[in-house]
Amino acid sequence: MNSPTKITVIGLGYLGATHAAAMAELGFDVLGLDIVPEKIQKLARGHAPIYEPGLDELLGRHVAGLPGSSGRLSFTTSFADLAAFGDVHFVCVNTPQRPGEYACDMSYVDAAVEALAPHLDRPTLVVGKSTVPVGSAARLARRVAELAPAGAEAELAWNPEFLREGFAVEDTLSPDRIVAGVTGERAEATLREVYATPIAAGTPFLVTDLPTAELVKSAANAFLSTKISFINAMAEICEAADGDVVRLAEALGHDDRIGKKFLRAGIGFGGGCLPKDIRALMARAGELGAAEAVSFLREIDAINMRRRAAMVELTRESLGGSLLGKRVAVLGAAFKPDSDDVRDSPALNIAGQLHLQGAQVTVYDPKAVENARRVFPTLAYASSAVEAAQSADAVLHLTEWREFREIDPAAMGEVVGERRILDGRNTLDPELWRKSGWTYRALGRPTA
Ligand code: UGA
């Protein structure tokens, strides 16, 4: 490979669209591929298929054909075009949980490799970024060499991605570490060239074998899930013992071996990553005969799911023991703020459970209403927090968008039926709400 300046990205979702735009920002010519033509059409107009802060601006700077753009980023649906164009091919397709199983669905990754490899007729590097069960990279490396006309000159590396939704652009341009799982020096050199800018800026570049690289990602998400469920388990104890989990977390966080981050107690973790990644790790460990090593993750998962049920129960109890016919306003549908992603969203899941148990639920989210409506068409949706709160018997704060922290409790108090606020994210100020005559309740702080 002479000059690996040409990069391709397969799969243009949260991961791929951001990676493609970031690679163009770093100065590379990039060709992105997705099998969904509508996604390509949208991207070609400079619009991300998802809501992600800063991504549309980045696309606007680089998508070919847009006024004033660098022209470095274009799109295709053809694998033949992709192979002809690129020296380094990033695989960024998703690996969702298989319906009814813990294991993840590798069919998109497999299909991408099967479609690309037969066109690889010169020295190339295929780089996996998707989160996969350990052992996949070695299998895919063999498959690439088998199918590619270039044979062993078509190599595969694994380079897991650690970006957070809501911070995807920032995390991709300045990652906190780069992990390169490789089988040879050439692949390492290529990846060092691709990431020369962040490396020069001080980002640690860690070279590992293929299985370790795959495992870094699974382990990171397992650790983060464990941290969240740990504090949520402490919230359950606080509920039983009249403690305050927010103060507890604050006090724990001052120990820098523990740290403050990911100790926010509430309705727990959701999204397209943490829940399915811990389940996929359990499934893979089982296949490897190491199930016992991660059996604790079953408990992490159970604690997490219990928090959703606890929020439903807190609502029922606050409403005097029955949800039937009660009007409930739900603030938030996305699994976290600054995202329109509702995959396995605790907020939407709770809204759905309340609705199924007889409450009249109206949901508002700054960005995720359209996606939520597709998943739960039977819920009512509002176009503002105040509209959702009209005549409500209880207002539930379930995704901690900044605009919800800025709500004026006095103004909202004018439109509700009852001034009852239930904070599922522990980010509202109880005193502020109480001053305006609201009853404030939260998970894990019965006395707050
Ligand atoms: C997560 C990881 O943080 C990323 O490093 C990783 O790259 C990504 O998964 C992935 O595998 O692709 P993300 O799903 O965007 O990123 O969201 P997080 O910020 O990790 O939050 C996950 C969930 O945990 C959210 O529902 C959030 O509300 C919840 N959470 C987070 C808490 O309940 N408490 C906390 O203290 C932190």
C-alpha cells in the first residue's frame, strides 16, 4: 500500500456516519456505503440519518457537491465502487441483539465482509469497528483472505470504537484511546497513518492481538454497566434505609479510585449498546466455556431492569395506589439526552408500561418523538413539556435533557392537575420544585 489516503466506511449509522465525516475532517478522501438508499440520499444532502450534535455541520463541511465543502466525502451503494476507491475499509455496521437470544446478530457484519472481499484485488486493510463477540475478527480475517483475489494481501484488523452518542463527533475526532488489534506490522503502520492526527495530539495508541481488541470493547461496556447498576443497587438500599443515593454517590466519587463518573442513579441504562453488549458477552463466554466469569452480568442486567419497574411503582404509589385513568406526563423518550435514539430506552419503556397499566400517558422529547412514535404509536405525544403536562396528575422526568432542568416549576404548576414531579434521573433540584408547591419524589432518595 503506497499512500493509504483513501478510506471507505461501510454502514452509515451512528458509528459509520460519524466516522466517515471525521475521516474527511482529518483530511482523507472518504467513500461511505450503506445498503439503504434513503440514508445515502439524506447524507448526500449533508444531513445525518440520526440526531447527533455537530454531525450535520461536519457533513456540510465535507460532503461533495455542497457549496463551500471540501468535497472529500461521497457516498455509494456499490461494493465494487468501494473496493476500487479505497485502501482502508472500515466496517461500521450494527450488531443488534438477536430476537429471543442473548447473542448478537452478526449477519450485517458477515454480509458486509462477504460483499466486499471478492472485490479486493490489491493490498488492502479491512478494519472492523463494530462491537462483535470475541473470536469474530480471526474468523473474518480468514474469510477475507479466502474470498479476496489479493489473497493474504487483503488483511483485517480490529479497531473498536468507544464513542458515546451525544458526543460522537468529539469522541471520534479526539478519542481517549485508540486500540488497534492487528496480526502484522503492515496493518499497524496503516492504522498509525490513518490516526496520525489524534496520535500526534497525544491520544494513546495501543496495539494488541485481535481477540484482545475485541474484548477491550466488551469489557469497557461491561464495566460501565456494572458501575451504573452498582449505584442503582445502592439506591435500592437507600430506599430501604432512608438514605440518599445522590449524596452517597457524591461522597463515593471523591475517592479517585472510584471516580464520580457513571454513578448517576436513576432508571438505569438503555440504548443500542450497553444492554445488548453485556448480554452478548454472557452468550460468548458461555460458548467459550467461561460462563461463570461473567455470571455477575446477569445480576447487573436484573438490577437495571428492576429500576424501570421501580419507577412504575413509585408512580403508582404517588398516585394513591392506582394508575387507572390517571394522566401522566413523561418528559423524555430518548435513552439519554442529546440523542434521538430510543433503542431499549428506559424512559420509553416506562411510558409504555404505565400506558399498558391504564394510565393516560403523554410523552414529550426534544428530538426523539418521531422515533418514539414508531415504536409506541399508541402513546400520546406533545410538542412541548408544558403541553405534555396539561392537566397531568404526575409529571415524570425520565431523560435528563438540559431544557427540562430549565423548566420553571411555577409556570408548569399553572397547567398541571396536581403538582407532583417524579425525577427518574436525579438531576432536578428538589428545593426549587418544592418552593413552587410541588411534591417531589425520586428513586433512591426517599427523604430528599
Ligand atoms: C456507550 C459507551 O459509553 C460508549 O463508550 C460506547 O462506545 C457505546 O456505548 C457503544 O458501545 O457504542 P452510549 O450508549 O452512547 O455509549 O451511552 P452512555 O453514555 O454510555 O449511556 C448509556 C446509558 O446509561 C444511558 O441510558 C444513560 O442514561 C445511562 N447512564 C449513564 C446512567 O443511568 N447513569 C450514569 O451514571 C451514566
